[in-house]
Amino acid sequence: MNKTNITRRSHPREGFKLNRKLACIISIFFLLLSQFAIFQIVVEFGAAPDTFGYTTIGASQTSIVGNQLRATKFTCPKSGQADSITVYIKSYGYNPKIKCAIYADNDDYPENLVGYTEEWTLTSGWDGWKTFNIVSGGQLQANMVYWLVYWANNYAYLKYDSGDSGQHVYKTVTYDGFPDPFPSGGGKKAQVYSIYCTYTPSADTQAPTYSNIATNTTLAGAVCQFSVLWNDNANVSGYIFGTNNTGTWQNETWVAFSVFYNSTAAWSNVTKTLNSTVDVRVEWTVWCNDTSNNWNTTGTQYLTTTPTGYALNLRVMDSDLSDAISGALVYKDSDVKVSDANGWANWTEVSGSIQIQVKYFGFWVNGTSIEVTSDTTLYLKCNLFDIYVKVLPNNQQGILYQANVTVYNASSVEGNKIHTALTNQSGYASLLNLPNNTLTFTIYGGPDYSIVIANVTRSVTSDEEVLSAIVCDQNYADVDIPWEIMIYVSSQS
Ligand SMILES: [Ca+2]
Ligand SMILES: [Ca+2]
């Protein structure tokens, strides 16, 4: 960054006050105009001179030999026309001819001559600022780097302070007409000299531009933010928001931007509660002016209000979708319902992204993310599997017929019971819809669940799975088992 001291001759606040008055007038216009009216309001502001350069009298001074170009680098913030160059000069006892110039920058070195001033002869005893009027050229571009150049044909003192590296360039050239381009090979110093340019900024005729037009909801009755990002070549000033959200078109009063996105841009963010009726076309428009009161508009934007939610009907099913599962815990985000006798868990007023999870006997058997944008019915295919398991007597000879095989999610107590089944004539028990986990299989030696003849765990991992056989080796000798088939069936072994 160059060390730059910019003096503002007009305070931006003055523009704001003026804009507020204008806003009142403009608002009345808007109330009278229909939303379809085309309008343009142009107000000319007198362009006040501005400066760029170093307007401070430097603490140090140095005698500058004649016939040497002395250039100091600055950035001009706005486009405009240079009026003059002002330098702090102190007499060294000579009366040199002096003039100034502006050079464009090329890679941190002065290059093309942009403009130059009248010539003046230093008077004896001079010690102060001297303004040289531009007599040729002087067109300036916003945010461009320029070199302000002092040139004399004999000694005088100049004032300076320490500056940025390479901010000052000196080059010996015999005093004459300004060279164009600036001769190469000059020396560099980290100094900033007391020299500045006074210029008249160009009138701003460019209207603001817009982007990022957005609304953050369409739900009827919801609080909605209407957003537009406005940008300008100079700066944005304020905006007017209009909408038919209430049923009739209404333009609000002009609002000055108070928080800026950057030095030339700001968001017009307006919050409204949307019309509570579904399927209403809500139209809206934003108008924005810049600090020179150039206007632009988004034109008519619109959204259509949507229902606040939808029906969400979930049916808990087993892995092959053949059985509906009742008694499962169905989570819709943190909200939970128990699936009914036909496996259903139903909600209303649902919208947006939903996380669904199903828990069955303490085990997660489904996890699904969905986006609800209309009435939705889903069958949840859960990890619930049908399995077969063979039950063998203690001697592993023959089979057990009508043995009670009961499956628990943990210890063998009634509250943990998932399913129960009796073995068939081949010694197999068929158990439906077990969660895919390690479960407890308990085989009882009587209908009252009083005598345990086997208690093992088996892992259920897939549908139609045949688990490893269970050998009933507990309390077996003590039990009178009426259903044991002692006939040895070779084909079953
Ligand atoms: Ca503008
Ligand atoms: Ca099944």
C-alpha cells in the first residue's frame, strides 16, 4: 500500500441526508405509481474536487538538485480530471523554473505521461505549498497507480517522510519538456514527498447492479427473508421494497443501507410473514439507488406459497416386505411412534429433510433420510429376518418334536421375548421377523417355560437363514419329555 492521504471535501453523510429527503418524495411517487410503471429519477449532484497524494508537510526536508525528475507514487481512488498538483517547496536561495506532471505506473515505475502543469519560477524566501494548474491531459482512472512528478532546473528544498519501499523515484534529466515515456533506470527511495493532486471526480451515472436474489422459504404463513445483493461502481445508498404479499401491492419507504457487504455493496434483506393461504403467488420487487441517486430494480420476482407440511405414512416391514411389523419404535427425527397392528406409524404437517429410524426390541433395523415435499407413503424394509433352527436331544440322536423355542433380545425373561415357536416333525423351529443381531434362544422342557433344556445365543444375519443346530443338554435327564421322538430317522441325522 502506498502511503496516501486523501482529503474528502464533501462528507458522505451530506449525501445521505439529501437522499432521505429524496426518499420521501420518491416514496410518494411510488405510492402513486402502479407496480408496472416505468420511472426514472435523475438528480445531479455538484461534483466536488477531491485529492490523492500526500497532503502532510513532511518532517524531513532535502535539497533537490536541478534537472532531476522526482516522482512519488500514489493510488487515485476515483475516475476524474486532474485540476492541479500542489507541492511543498522551500527556497534554497535560487530561483529555478518548476513544473509538475502525472505519469501512469507500469510495474512500480513511472511510464506514460498522463498530464503536466504550468511552469512557475520560485520566488526568493518561498516556504509553503505551491499549486500548479494542469495545462495538458490529466485524465485519471479509479484505483489506478500514478506518479506525481516535481521537476526544476535548479536547487530547492522539498519536504518528505519515510514511505513505502520504492515509493519515490529520481532520475536526472535536463529540464525541458516532460519526457514521454519516463526514462528508465531511475533510483528508488522509501520516501513519500509532500505532493498531491487535486482532481474533479467524474459524475457517477452508473446505476447499481444486483445479484443473489433469494427467498428462504415458500411455506404459507412462515417468516420469509427476501434478499438481494446490490453493488455499485461508487457505493449503494438505500432501497425500496414492494410486494403484494398482503393481497394488495404495497411499496415500503426507502431504507438507507446501514450495514455494508463491502465498500461498494450491501444486502437489501427484508423479512415478511408470508400470506397464510396456500398456492398464492407472492410478487416482490426491490429498487435500489446509489450515492449519486442512480436507480435500478430487480423487476418483479415471485414465489408461490406452499403447504406447511404433508402427510407422512410409514409402514414397518420385514426384509422381504412380506410381513408388516407392529410394536416397532419409529423415529421421525426425535419424534417417536409405535407401529400399529398393521405396521403403520403416521404423521401430518411434515416437510423438508427427515431422518427416519426404526428400533425393534432394542435393535436398530432401519435408518433412512428422506426429503418430504408432498404427501408421502413409504414401506420401510427393515433388517428383520425369517430363520430356521433345528433342536436336537441331548444324545443328538433322533429329533425333538413340539419343543418350545423362544427368542429373546437379552436375558430370558418375558419382557424380552421376541418370538416363540414349536419344532415341527423334522425338529425344526421356524421363527419369523427377528432383528439382525445376536439373540438368545431358549428351549423349554415344558409348556410353562419352567424348565430350560437349552439356552444359547445365535446371530441372525440374513433372511431364510438356517442357524446352527441347538443341542438340549440342560436338565434333560430330569424332564419327562412327552414330545421327544425317539425313533431314529436316518434321513434326518
Ligand atoms: Ca453508481
Ligand atoms: Ca418375514
